[in-house]
Amino acid sequence: MVQALVRFALKTAVLVFALAAALAGLGVWAYTQLDIEAYPNPVAPMVEVITQPPGWSAEEVERAVTIPIEAAMAGMIDLEHTRSQSLYGLSDIKLYFNWNPSFHEAQQRVLNRLSQLNLPAGLQPQLSPWSAIGEVFRYQLVGKEYSLQELKTVQDWVLEKQW
């Protein structure tokens, strides 16, 4: 069987070379169609808006900063949902987009909306430099029969060493 295949390939060398060239060309074309990034992003775009009003209570931050920013972002194209948190001296708003815009397009849309927003004097919302690229894998170590100290020991000396 193998000898017959080799004989056929030797008799029709031009055909074999043409098929090999076509296969190589198809491979090059397929490679150019791949969406390759240095750090592939495993999630849809998420933009985080952070504002730090110094000394303000969580209620003041919510009323004067978080709610106006959420209202300004509402109805933005491709925005799926918003999560916000108001703490003492901090407003943190996460805007989750669908897969349509790129991360940079989503950032630009948020910046455009923020430029039209009027907040109390001295407050400037900023975009977090964080992105979801680093968050590829999360896990939780649990065990009913084990204490927290034993689970921490397993994490430090068994699981962490395998990374």
C-alpha cells in the first residue's frame, strides 16, 4: 500500500508539488485571517470609571457622583450592564459592554460621555488602567473537613508550586 502511494507520487511529481503549494498557500491565507493578539482578551470589554472625592461619606458620593455618572452612561450603545460601588471617598463604576466594540472603542465612548458631565467642583472621573486581560483563571479552595489553616497550607505548598 505504501509502496503504491510512493510510486504514484513519483510518477505524478508535478501534481504532488502543485497540491503541496496549494496547501501551503491555503495555510498562509488562513494564518492572515487569524485574530492574533499578544495577550488574548478572554472577556468582553469592561471600562471602570473611578472618582475620588476626598472626605465625602458614601451617601454623598452616591448622590453627587455615582448616580450622575450612571445616568450619563445609561443608554450607551453596546452597554450591557453597569455595576457601581460608593464608598467613603470613592466612586467605582464598572461598565460592561457586549462583544461588538473593541476595548479601545468602549473606552472612547465612555470618555465622550464623561466630557459632557458636570460634577461638583474639583472632581475629575478617571478611567482605570485595569483591564480583564489578567483575570483568566480564578478558583476557590474548599473542604468541609479541613480548617482554614490547612486549606491555606495546601494552597501555599501544593497548588501554588504547580503553577
